[in-house]
Amino acid sequence: MDDEFLEPIYEEIAPVSSSRSNVIKATQVQIVGKSKLTVEENSEDDVTIFLKKDASDNIQEIKFVCACGRTKSILLDYS
């Protein structure tokens, strides 16, 4: 029951080597971190907001996606 309210944690990957194929093999990527993804929708403005957080709930990126397809992102750096 408690698992229903927890945000899922996703593993982030980055390429180790470039590939010309559409298939990415496990040996071509490495895990670089973990993050949480929250989606909030605003029906009045037709804007979807994606909040990308690290495992400690610090917001790393805020992405605004319009219904027309345009996207704007804000990247936050805490260092």
C-alpha cells in the first residue's frame, strides 16, 4: 500500500560508444545516475510540465511542452 505514493526512480544512461544502428546494446551504454520524473498537466493553457529530480528530490530540469509541440527547458545546477 505504501508503494502507491512513492515516485518511481529511473536509471539514467549515457552512450559509451557511438553506433550507426537503431539498436543500442547494453555494452554500448553505462548507468550515470538515478532520477525521478513527475508530469503535471495544465488543461487551461495546454502546457505539460516535466520535473526531473535526482534521487535526493533536488530538481535538475524543468521542461515545458506546449500542445503545439514547442519545448522549453530550464536546467538547474547546484554546484
